[in-house]
Amino acid sequence: MMKYEKLTHKIIGCSYEVYNELGYGFLESVYEKCLVIELQRAGLSFKEQEPIMVCYKHEKVGRFIADVLVENAVILELKSVSQLLKEHEVQLVNYLNATQKDVGLLINFGEHKVEVKRKLRALPY
């Protein structure tokens, strides 16, 4: 998704700025608060802890909370774990499918570095 490249690049830069300042070992919520400060400084609009409905055959069946939604386009799923797991990636793809958003970033403020995985919405067959 080339149209999101500049935006995701800015978001990733903000993530590195937070990690360079804090390092590893804080709760996810601390990284989130710091990241939104950096997003704001970068001039990006965002919503924290954005509730999003999940529908099944046009019926509302539940909801989830996106950590951060940037520019009403990119969902951020934040982690602070020693290693990302496949289920973290699957979770983000499910969020993308539920919201019809095209791109999301899984950002882990990990033990040795910031780890970022860009995920795209699964397209129907």
C-alpha cells in the first residue's frame, strides 16, 4: 500500500523516538502515552483506545479496542514483550478486516529493539 508509506514511516519514526528515550521494560500503556505525544509532535491526528465494532453477517457481535488509530487510516497494535508471536499478527489482521482499514502496524517495544510488522487487510476471494 504505497499510499500509506509516508504515514507509516512517520509512525515508525515516532516509535523509535519513544524507544530511544525509554528503552525496554515499561508497560504497554506507558509506551502508548509516549507514542501519542510523539504522534502529536509529528502533526498526526489520532484516537487512543478507539472502540471498534465487530460484525458478523451485518449483526453486531462484539467490539474491540484499537490501541491507537492514526489519521483514521492506520491501526496501531502496541506490545511490550520479549518476542512477538504469530497470534499478535493475526489479531491485527482481524482488526483490519473488522474495520475495513487497509493497513496496520504491530509495534513491539521489545527487549533489544523496536520491532515493527506492517500488516495488510486480507482481501476476500
